[in-house]
Amino acid sequence: AKNLIRQLKNVELIELEKEEECCGFGGTFSVKEPEISAVMVKEKIKDIESRQVDVIVSADAGCLMNISTAMQKMGSPTKPMHFYDFLASRLGL
């Protein structure tokens, strides 16, 4: 996915410092441990916002849903997009 993004014109790939850290969704984890999940997603969003990006792209639907919902609640200006939607929009599809 990153290699494809790097090939797009007028797109700068900015990687997160803690990219590999879980967003707190983890299947049923967010239901069984909502308090811990909420802390984890807030940390992920801090990392995202520290990069001052316009769009955050993920190919994982669960992560995207969790991050998107939390960002909306926090009033974040960053737009979450699924990788395929982002790619299609940049290719004019």
C-alpha cells in the first residue's frame, strides 16, 4: 500500500511515529475493554494529529471505523479514508 501511495502525484506519504501500535479496536477488545480501547485510540489520534496531515489512510476497516468515530467525537479536522477509496479518488475513479 505504501509503495502505491508513493507513486501518486501530488501526494506526500507521512508515516506515523507509532504506526505499528494498535488503535484499540482489536475485534471484540473494544467491546470487552472499552476504557482501555478509548485510551489507545486517543493515543493513536495524538500521533496522527502531531503529523498535521489532511487525510489518514488505513486498509483495515476495523481500525478505520474506530479511529474515524473517535476523531469525529474529538472534532479532529483530519479526514479518515480507506486505502481503496483514497487510491480511487487520487486516480480519478
